[in-house]
Amino acid sequence: MQDIFTLTQKADTKLNAANDYYFNEQTETLLGVLRSSGVVPYNRTSQNGFLHKLFSASLVVAYNEDSPIYISSRKADAYLNRGMTTNTIKWLDRMCREELLVSEGYKYKAEGKCKLAPLINDMLSRVDVYTGQPLIAAEQLIQSQ
């Protein structure tokens, strides 16, 4: 079991690593689910998009390591001191409300040991990445009359 701070550090390292296409595809898939369900906002993505992606990536790290997510603190100061956004706890609470995260504490509050809902696990297990050569348009002469 790893706390959210450790998962976020691992996710940041993995996002900055060279070309892990499978991890990036999982992160983008989960980010799309989080945006469409209203967990993270879809507006101002040019300003806060990296924070949303980092949050999504930390959840993907938990999925890939088959590790529950431990929420060790709900204090904003703990998140600020570690360089994280204070919205993280709000997003985790929204995931609990949307039944995308299962908390051992309150039903609609992310506290203690949490795990990803079966829906998220199923979606992330189905992510597939095409690793072949990029598609190239076939050269075809256009006949002029």
C-alpha cells in the first residue's frame, strides 16, 4: 500500500521518462474518463492540464502496481509542502462520489485505504497500444483529364 504522495512522485518520474507508450495511453484513457465524469474539470486544460494528467498518472501507477491508494493526509498544507495541487483531495472525493474509487472510510470521502473501482480496473486492462510503424499514405498518382 502506497500513499498518494509516493504514487504522484512515481507518476511524475514515469511521465518524464522516455516514451512509455502503454503508460501514456492508460493515463490518457483514465483522464478522459475523469473529465467526462466531472471529476477533473475540462475547462482551462491549457493551464492545468499537466496537473490533471499527473493525477491520472498517479492512479495508473497504483493500478499497474496493483496497490491500494493510501490517503495519509487531507490537509492542504501537506499537499502544498510536497509540490502537489490542493485540488487532489477534492478530485479523490469526487471519484468516491462517482463510484470510481472505493474508500474504507466514508462513502463519499477519500480517507485511509482506497482502491480503484472495478470499472476503472476493467477499462485500464483493455487499453491497447499500436506499436507498429506509423501509417504512411500510399503514393497514388492523381489522373488529370
